[in-house]
Amino acid sequence: MPPSDSTKLRVTSHNQYQSPSRLSPDSVLPDPLDQFREWFKAAAAPAETDPSKSVVREPEAMAVSTCSSDGVPSTRFVLLKQADSKGFVFYTNYTSRKSKELLANPVASIALYWREVHRQVRAVGRVEQVDAQESDEYFASRPLGSRMGAWASPQSNVVQEGEVDSRLAEIEEKFGNQIPRPEFWGGWRIIPQDNPVVCTIVSDILDLQGRARAGR
């Protein structure tokens, strides 16, 4: 029996896809990672109408897709924390579902969508764990509450009411303000070595791929 009209959701407005500009080969940098950094700086810059806010709200929000060993995909949003010639880095609990899938199947795809400037960036590549020193340095830069939360919040697991608060109290009593990085928490790096980063203008007319790195 076909679904009734009351259960259908129709999206008919596409005004948000009318991009004010178009990409051309001359408008992008030779290295897509360089292009990404330029676009990210522009997205994170203070907005003219309200300098206390960025041009794009939370430009670091990044979708990460992983796949289980039996081929079932899974996508979630994380926060991009670093992008350089090595790739894209985010941090998480190593016991989470995404980490387990990355350990079993070390490839991932990422996507960032910046609605306010009609841009998106996506990449596919192999992944590796960030080394302990780099993870330690980033963890030490996090606010105290975030460091405590890394210990107290078991990702991808159901917790009972009050369980997290109880763990936070235990952690505060054990470590005080000197909270070390837990061994089960650290960074992942997506390395788009064999797949070019794709920088596109969101438009119903044209999507132009960012050029691959020189020599690829």
C-alpha cells in the first residue's frame, strides 16, 4: 500500500543552491589541501555583520563516514582540529564505534558543508592514528571540563542516569586539575593520498573538482 500524502515529506525549495559564483580552473590553487585551507580561513573569519561570529557557523563541523567489516556504512559529525599536508585530523574515544570500524577497515570519507558561502569539501583516504605526543599536546590544550569529559563519557554506549556525574566526581578526586590524556582517547588522521580533495561550489549548474596534487 503506497504511503498517504500525510506521511510524505516533499522538499520543493532549492533557493539555497543558487550559488553566487562558479569555479574555474584558474580560480583554484594547484593543491586542493591549500585550497581547503584558504576556504576554511574565509569561512572562519569574523562576519561583517557581527564580528563576534564567524562567516560560517561552526566551519569545523565535519561528517566522517566509516564502514564496518561487513560493509555497513556509518556517518556522524565530528570537529576538525587540524588540516595540513598530512591530512585532516579529528579526536575521539578509541573505543567508539567509529574507531573500531577504522581499526578494522582503515579508510574513511569526510565532508564539510558551508551553507553561508555555498561551498563544500569532501575527501576519501586511508586513516592512521595520530601519534601519542601529538594527541597529548592537543589534549592538554582542551578546557578542563572537556578533559574530564573524555574520561567520563563512554562514547557509543548507553549510560545510566547520574553515571557520568559520578564518574566526573571520581576523576576530579583522582586527578584534580592535572588530568592526563586517557590511553583510549586520541586522534585520527584522514590522508587523501590516493584520492584528491574535492572542493566544489554548491550549485545546480556546476560542480568542479579541485585539481589533484601535482604529479597525481
